[in-house]
Amino acid sequence: MTKIQQIHETALIAARDFKKGESQLLQALLDVDKERVYDRMAYSSFHTYCVEALHLSDTQAYTYVGITRKMREVPELKVMIDKGEVHTTNARRVVPHLTPSNKDVWLKKAKELPQRALDKELKAHFPDKFPQERIHLAIKPELESKLERVKDLLSQKMGKACTLEEAISSMADLFLRKEDPLQRKLVARPSVRTEVAKRDAAQCTFMTPTGKRCSSRRWLHAHHKTPKAFGGADTLENLTTLCSTHHRYLHAS
């Protein structure tokens, strides 16, 4: 046997052992979840147990917890993983959409399709649930700590382990409710400028001679149609929304 063949054989054995190890881990997690071992050992959730007791990464924990619980609902998923017919990479993708009624279709696709093709199929069939865009970014430890705290609080509120996506979505909703003039609730005596922003849909109202409206929703100002120096008042009728570029343009013209 040549050196290349030896390396290849070693890789084959390692890959086979890895797949076998994943299958054994999933069986162990099925037992853990069935007996709620995490509760008995004072862990706050199945996910927390996987991270703190088993030392899986946060991503691995979400993946294996999701697959484990879906295997209880759809036992055929475990059979196919045990046989090596479906890899956990594809299993993770179909798990959110897999049900006893559609299992034959999606387990077949998970078995036969490569990752990219499977993603395309899922996006076509579940457009509202399939992520439209993936965001990859590096974050500082301070921000990671804040995100973990948000996840803790949201998990407490939801009564289950929340995902990073749910945490970010919750933070975005909270910020928009507080800062977005389109969502901000009017108080008993609402701000005129808040009403202006709501009326104008928080978008620049500048129109070109052809009737095209500026699409900018950033760097917005409240512009007085009749300048205050000429008696213009802070009224809904006299105020309009302009982006900084068109605000400067009108004042310069």
C-alpha cells in the first residue's frame, strides 16, 4: 500500500467513526431527553445541558437538540441517520419543516440532494420560513456577553431555549417600537414631528420633475415649507420630511 493509499484509508476510517459517533451521540441525547436528565441534574434546559455538561458548542447544541426532538416525532429520521443515508448537515436543514405527513418527501430529498440543492428546494416550498439571507460577522466578547444575557432573559420569558435569531429579532422589535416613528405609539399630546414622520411613512418626500419620490429613509429632517423666519409654524401642514441631501438642496435653491 502506498503512502497516499494509507492516508486515504485512515481518512475513510475516521469519517466512518465520526458518523458512527454522531449516531451514538444522538441516541444518547434521545435517552437524556426522554428521562429529562437535564432537569434532574439542575440544568435549566436541554440546550444548556448540551453546552455546559457535554461541552458542545452553542451551534452544535441547537443542531443536535433539534434533530433529537424531531427524531422522536419522526422515527424514520433516526433510522436514516443511523444507516448513514442522511447526514446531520441535511437533517438540520429539513428538521424545521419535517412532519409525519411530509416525511417521505423531505427525507428522500435530504438523502438524495446536496446541501445547496436542498436549500433551494426548501426555500421554494417554505419561503416564509426559510432564511432569505445569512449574516456572518465577528463580534467582540462584550457584545457576545450581552447577546447571551438577552438569550437568557428571552428564554425565561418564552419558557424554552431561544435561538440567536430570536434574540436578535426581539432586540430589533424593541428598538423599532421605541425609535421608529412609524411604530412609536402616540401619547395623549403627540409630537407634531412624530405625526409628520408617520404621515410621510418615514421617507423623504422630495419629488423629481418626473414624479419619482426620493427613496431615502435615513438622515431625515423635518422641513418647513414656509420658513420660520417668514412666519412658518410647526404644524402638520407646514412640515414635510426630507433627507439631509434634499434638505440642503432646497435651502440652497
